[in-house]
Amino acid sequence: MKTIEQFLTSDWYKNVTAELVQLKPQVKFVEHASYEASLLMDSFRERKYVLEGFNGPAPTEEECVQWIMEQIAEDKDEIMSYVVARLTFSEQLDDDPDGEFAEGEELDAGDRSEVVEILGFTRSVIAITVIEYDLVKNHPKQLTAFFKRTRIPGAAKFASEIKKLYKQERGL
């Protein structure tokens, strides 16, 4: 596979997705979207940055695809178990589409966003979670930096919650 787009629409990745659905039948995925490849590549670049800094060239799409496939091949059961736990965790999050505000700067009730429909997960979430799994398992000290670089609100708190989730999943 030469590109992330080809990877995300490949039979191999569709089989991984199907296996996940067998483990978590209630999971819903949205149709494949054109932005998923760039989102995955951005996550991979940010992983490389937090682990290596700006040393060396940016990873290629082919390197990203190869790395994800190797990770799944080496640790598939643990990764799939973590992905199920992570998706369950995400479903339980109380997402606020307006974000967080400092005390006294909150939005008025009429100015707050309203969630109209929850569509489900993008299929690339599995591959992105493989990146997160590697960080929480092998490089937990860099997890907060990764979440900051990928623009996760409250990155330090979120990293702490993900570390707890990983430990619970592993029975640690």
C-alpha cells in the first residue's frame, strides 16, 4: 500500500474494522471521509515529533501504513482490546462542543451549541488509536505532549484519564 487513503479503504483494514465490530457490535462508523487520511497522517507526524523532535525527515505515508500494520501484527489482541475500551470511553465522554471557558466567561444558555446528531466514529479511529496505544504503553511521559500537539482540550487531564484507562484495561 502506498498511501494512507489506500490503506484505510483496503481489504486488510476493512477486516480489522470488521473484527472490531465483532468485539463491540454497538460501535457505529460513518462512511469513509476524504479528511481521514490527512487526520491520520497528522497524528503520525505529531507522534514522531513528540518522540524525536524535528530531527530527521517527516515520515512518509508508506512508513505510517507499514508501522500501523506492524503494530497490529505484533500485538493485535491487546490493541483490539484497547481500541474497544477506548471507544467505550469516548462514547461516555460528556463532549461540550463549545469547549471550556474561564469562570465568569461562560456562554449564556441561548448562545450554547446544540448537538443535533451523533454520527459515530470515523474508520481511521482504529489506526489513530494504535498510535495512542503505542504512546500510552511505551512512551507515557510523551502522551500529554501528543495530545497538546493534536489539539485535545485539557490535554494533561485527558492524558491522565487515558493512562488510567490503559492500566485498567491491562489489569495493572
